Amino acid sequence: MERISGPIYGIYVVSYACEMGELGNEYVGYTKLCEAPPDDFWHAAGSITHGDTRFRSASQAMDNSEDLALRLLRN
């Protein structure tokens, strides 16, 4: 699952959730911050952030990763 948001503070936020865990029932989110609007997560040129916390849903994992990335932008 992936999601593209923005621009936020002039930056596009591109998120992806990856299945983790023995049963594939946990997710970790990854986010890229891009200056130009990307087509998708994999072809987006930008810096990447991710959280180490695992979540029960893909959307929760992406929300967490996006929050981390947006905190970096604000600082």
C-alpha cells in the first residue's frame, strides 16, 4: 500500500507500508520526502525515513512514518 500527499511546506510526502512479522500481520511504514511530485514510492527521488514500530494495519504504519517525516520538515 502506498500514498502520496502534498505538497506540505513545498515538499511531497510519499509513503509505503511493508508487511512484517512471521504471519505477515504487522506493518512498518516508510516515507520519502520529495521536492517534485513523484509517480510512485519506488521511483520517487528523495530522502527516506521510517519508524521501527510495527502496526496492525498498513495505514497506521504509514501515518506513523509520515508523522516522523513531517516532524523533520518542521525542524
